[in-house]
Amino acid sequence: MPAHRPAEGGLLAPVLLILAIVVVATVDATTGPELHISAFMGIAPLVAALRCSYHRTLLVAVVYVVCLTYVDLLTVPDWAPASRVVGVFGAFLVGVFSLVLCRTRLEREALHARTTLVADTVQRAMLRELPLRAGPLEAYGFYVSAQEGARVGGDIYEAVDTPHGLRLMIGDVQGKGMPAIGAGLEVLASFREAAQYQESLEGVAGRMEQALTRYNARSAKEGADERFVTALLLEVRASGRARLLSCGHIPYYVVRNGIVQERSDGEGGLPLGLGGLSREPRRSVRIQHEPHDRVVLCTDGVTEARGGDGRFYPLAERLTAWVDLEPVELARTLRADLEHFTGGDLKDDATLLVVRRTPAERTAPAPARSAAA
């Protein structure tokens, strides 16, 4: 990062610091020698080193050294020459130290910016930016990681257009942090691959289960905890038929003709990673789907978010109140309301998707007939 990078506070911080140094030095020079307060202004270059660019820190340090040198040499007549030299040398050391501190801070900020850029690029590759589009399917929404500074966490989602129809998945990995991200990546990559080749949602879920089982086996060998993932898989065929498979996920909502319905189709299936605990195979269910339906999927980070009074976030109530909003506006409004409801203190990753089929394009006007015709 260049040393002349603009200061965080603009010109205000260095101007105020220089003004404070000049005022204190002037007061010190016009009062008796028993009052020597300029030395305390050594904090000014240090503050500049923490807030300003290198050049502006240099300017503050130079002003400080000049002012303190003037006071020590001309306004303290009772000082011995050795004391004057020590005072001037001390001011010089403070100025040099502030410049070294500023340079170190800027280098660390540059390193942090590069690291953040790399991490951000990797995380974007893991989890696509919203809105998602797959064929005529659109999914608007939001994703908020509970881990500070992270773009992704334990929630995953994806929508793909496959030879077997439009397929969408939302999932919630047990736990938070890097182990949850690793398990989520395994499941997400497996879904992207299996959705293209597996004829049924059961087959897709089976591949996701296998991927997570392998991940858990590696984690166990390394002494890490095993993870499970709740997931909801949705499929819409070209014929309009829709199927859904729940792997221990929370219910979803359907907005149809202005009415919000909470649906728990397929409820009772075990989460991914725990399928071996039951001999019953997973089974998808056929759901009624109409072209103008909007489907709202979310993770429990939304429905179990608590307000200041301990209440859970009333998602169904909010959907009913804002049922007339377009999906993009609905998602934006819900995110702002969730942050306000929790005071910005989310305890878990929160993901919400508002899914709809792309509105049919308007019929193009027929070309005008020629005069000869």
C-alpha cells in the first residue's frame, strides 16, 4: 500500500493535531519557565501515526519537533545545555517513532486488505452471490454470517438448471466456524455435481450424504467433531410438476394469491450425516405448484433469531404484512427488519430465499402489414 494513501479521517485529524501543538507551544513560550507542558504533546504524532497517512504523520511530527525545539532552546533559560539537548533529542525520537509506527500500520493494513481480498474471492467461489438464476427460476434473498468478518459460514444454498428440471437446495450445517464451512463445501459441491446426473431427488440426497460421510470420517481421524446438515431440496420439472425432499430441515412458506401458508411437506427425514441411523430410505413428495407461487425458504438462523425481549422472529407474520412486495424488495425489507429486531446481534447464520418463476415475457406485437398486402 502506498505511503500517501488518504487518511481515514481526511484532513480534519492532522489539522486539529497541528493546531493543538501550536497552541500548547505558544502558551508554553509565553508563560514562566516553571510551566513546561509542551512535552506532553508528544502524544500528537502518535495519534497521527494511528489515524493518518504517512505524509500527514510526517507533517505533524515535523511541527511537533520544531515547536518543542523552539520551546526548549529559547524559552527555558534555567535549563543546562545537557537538559536542552536531551529535550530536543527526545522530541526527535518521538517523531521518528511515530513515523515507524505509521509505516508499520500501513503495511499491516495492506496485508490485511490482500488477505481479505483472497478470502473474499474464495468465499464467492463457494457460495454464489444472490440473486440466483437457473433457467426461469429466480431466487432473491440474503445471507448473513454470524462470524464477524466472514462472508460465508454454516449455511449453504444453490440453484441449478439440469436435464432433470430446475433444482434448488438450501442447507444448514451444524455449528459455526471453519469446520462448518468445510462440511458445507463438501455438501454443496456434491449437490452441484449430483443434481446434473441423478434422476431423482433421492439420488441427489444420497450423493450428498456420501460426501458428508467421507468428510466426517476424515474429521474423526483428525480429532475433529463430526457434522450433520439439514437440507431442503426442491425440483420443478418442465411439465410443471414439483417435488420436494426434506432432510430434517425446518418448514418453508408458500405465498399464493396473497395468502401465506407454512408447509412441512416431507417432514421427518433425518439430516444428512445421520441417515445411517434409520433403515427407512428418504422419499421425496410431490407438491402442488402454481406458476405464480412464491416459495420462501430459510434456515433456523432466521426463525430462531431472538429480539431484546426474548421473542423469536415472527417470519410468517412479517410475510403476511409484506405479501404485496416484489421478491427483491421483500428480501431487502426482511433483512433490514431482522437486523432491527435482533439489534444486529445474530447468534447463528441466517439465510432466506424468495423463489419464483420468471414472469412470462410480454407477447411481442405482430409486425405491421405492408400497404401492398
